[in-house]
Amino acid sequence: MPRAASPNTHRSHRAPRTTAAEDPHTARAARGAQALVRWTSALAGGVLLATASTTTAALAAPSTDGAYVALGDSYAAGAGIPAQSAGLCMRSDHDYGRLVAASLVPSTYRDVTCAGAKVSALTTAQTDAGAVVNGPQLDAVTRDTALVTLTVAGDNLGTSDFGFGDVAATCSALSVTDPLGTPCRDHYKNTLEERVDAAAAQLGSALGLIRARAPRARVLVVGYPAVLPDDPAECLGRLPVTTGDIAFLRSVLGGLDDTVAATARAGGATYVDTLSPTRGHDSCSATPWIEGLIPASPTLPLHPNATGERAMADAVLGALGA
């Protein structure tokens, strides 16, 4: 069983900040990215027709005396992994929260995770085309709650509900404009770091609300797994993004995990590192637990497959048993 380790420091991998204006010639390529996002989403829907199964040994873990509430985005919901429920939230019965609950057997399990959830979805209803997709997730947290897990902030990177997938699709489209350069980094500049910082402030406020609603609950903020490898060269021929921009995106995700970890600690929560136990099984590896832009196992692009969700569950259980 992968053990939860203390979070690694990723700041040294971040790209340097710049304040130069964006190149207007990237606008056309960015529009093409929107079409790629829609294509990868449709592809993921087709992949749902496939079946997946995982066999794992039973895990010894402490029981929880009270309700367990799972909050978060598509990484927490296991979006794309059969079997799905909750409509557009794409909640899987193999998401890490469900796997943790199966080991803990809480008095009540409430899973309100939802694909596309930004940090704001914790306190306000999540909508799509004006229709409510999911109610405010914190409504599920009450005084009987003994355990809360949440993974959220990654979808704040993108301008659409595709979050990091939106960013990756944009980088893929921009790669043709400068195959040997860093067109994606040149396009986004500091905006992704700024979005992470803004999301962290919202997350900090949400952690305070969780404490107020469930003062005796143990709160675990679960980080994001190894979507990209430490060595960008491993993605050659696997992801249609320049090597320089793979390094840039890796630094963005490392910075996201760092910031979420710091916010969790400041809010009195436990941070669960899922990057370390999934290293070597990223989207560019030969044995991916996080799929690429064209998933080979049922899940959304650049999201954990069933094995990846199991690894995240094991990290949570390791933190609870520490």
C-alpha cells in the first residue's frame, strides 16, 4: 500500500515569471484548442463504454465514528471511470472516496464530488448552461461529520470546466506554432500561477467553514497525482506538447500541489501527497495510472484511471493510519 509522504517541494521547477504582453498571433491557435477540448471530452465519453476492474488486497485502516463526506472535482469523483452516477458530475463508484469508505465503513458516507468543480463549488451551486449540476458541496458537511476529504483547485487553472485539460489542450494547439520553443508558457505567462493563488485563498476560506460546521471532523486535503513525468523527454511522441512546455506544465502542477499543501496546513487540515506514490505512472509512462489525452483505460483525458484512484485511496488510508 503506498504510504502518504510529506509533500515534496516543487517551487524550484516553476518557470520564471514574466510580465510581457501576450503574442496576438497565438489567438488563432488558442481558438483551435477549444475544439480539441471538445474532441477529447467526446472521446472520453466513448471510452465509458469500455469496462474496467481492479483487484486489490483489503487494507487495514482505522474506523471512523461518524459520517464521512467526500468533496472535490473530477479527480475526486473518478470522472470517466465506470460505473458512473450523478449526471454531469460523472461520479464513479471507483473514486478514491468510495474506496476509502469501503475500508473505513463510516456510519454514513456522503459523496458530493463533481467533475468540473472549482473551489467556488464548495460554497455555491455548480451550474452548466444555467442548469444546476450540483448543489453547494459544503451543504453535505454537518455536525455529525467525522471525516472530510477533498481534492479541488485544479479546475481553477482553466477558463472552462475542463480545468487542467483545458490548459493542456491549448498547449497542444499552440505547439505547432513553435515546435522547438515554449509557446504555451509564452501564451499563459503568469496567469496560471495567479489562478492557483486565487483558488488557494478560496480554499482557505472553505476550510474555515468546514471547521465551523464540523468542529470535530478530521479534514484531509488530497493533492494531485503525477500527471506528467519529472523528465519532459519521456513525453516525446506521447503528448503533442513541446518539451519546453511539458517542463512548464510540470512546474505549474508542482506549484499547485505546493500551494494546496501550504493552504491545508494553514487551515489545520492534513495534506495527503499523491504525487510521490504515483511517480513513474504518469500519463507518459508505459504503465500509466493517469491517462494521456487519448485514454487507453476508461477515464477522462489526463485523469486517474481506476488504478490511479486506488493509489489515491491508499495514500488517504495511509495518512489516516499514520
